[in-house]
Amino acid sequence: MKLHLGCWHRNFPGFTNVDLCDLPHIHYNSAIDKLPFIDDSSVEYIYCSHALDYYDRLQAVYVVKEWYRVLKPGGILRVAVPDFDKLLMVYSETNELKSILGPLFGRMTVEGKDDNNLIYHKTVYNYNSLKDLLQDSGYSNIDKYDWKQTEHHMYDDHSQAYFPHLDKENGLLISLNVECIK
């Protein structure tokens, strides 16, 4: 099984989709921090792009441990979050807050929910802080991955976020894309 956690509007073929949004392609309409509908050690691949940052640092510990529970031994986790080090670079070059506010605070509307349907990023990561979180939760072989080398590279998501926006040839990748193994 391959899980796409926090998939939102993106529907990758062959993936089981989990998201709070109530959309037709969602298999499990649920938050991504508790996966009681997924058996222990049953998932070979988890992909989560720009959803972990909607949990604070303490919550994130429990989230990645839950993902660890459902991964098979040797299973792969790929997680993408805004890269705080790169956002600081963008700000220092532009001196414009508007250049980094979207990736930094990440306001999003949860479709299909009636009350309290706005969510925001609750934390930021750089490579070392994300690596520490994953390592402390039992993951190994933690390293950055190139989104162009993934099986879903043709689907534009936030793992392909650049500054300036959409300048994938000359821009600065502002997504921190990390892969690890259970």
C-alpha cells in the first residue's frame, strides 16, 4: 500500500488518499495524525507534502510515530515542508515579507467542513530540525530527495515550490524534501 497523506486536490494513481477535505478522490476523510484504519506495518510508502507543518512540534512527534507504526520495515517516508533556511534566504534577498508569508504561515481552507475550516502552519523546519524529529522517532537513512526523481514528479505540488513562483529552471527551491526509511 502507498499512502498520500494530506493529499488535498492531488490524486496520484495507485495511492490511498487521506485528507480532512471532503473530495471525491479521498479514500479516508481523516486527519493524518491518527490512522486507526491502517494496520501496523502494512504500508510500503508514505508521501506527505506540506501537511506536517500544520502540527506543532509536540504534535509532530506523535504524527511521525504514527506513520512509523503503519510503515513496513524498510518502508519509505517522503515528507516535504517549507524550508525555513531557504525562506530566510529569500527574505534577506528581497526584504519583503510578502515573499515568504504564504509558505511560512500556510493558511488553508478545509473544504467540506462547516465550522472552523481554516488551518495554519504551526511550525517550521530546516533540514537539521526535521532530521532530528525523524531520527528520534526511529527512522534511518534520512536525506534530501529530488522531487524530479519521484514517481509523481509530473503532478505539481508544494514539494516543487520555488522562488520566484514556478521558476523551476532558475529559481530557489523553497521546499525541504526529505526521505527516510523505517
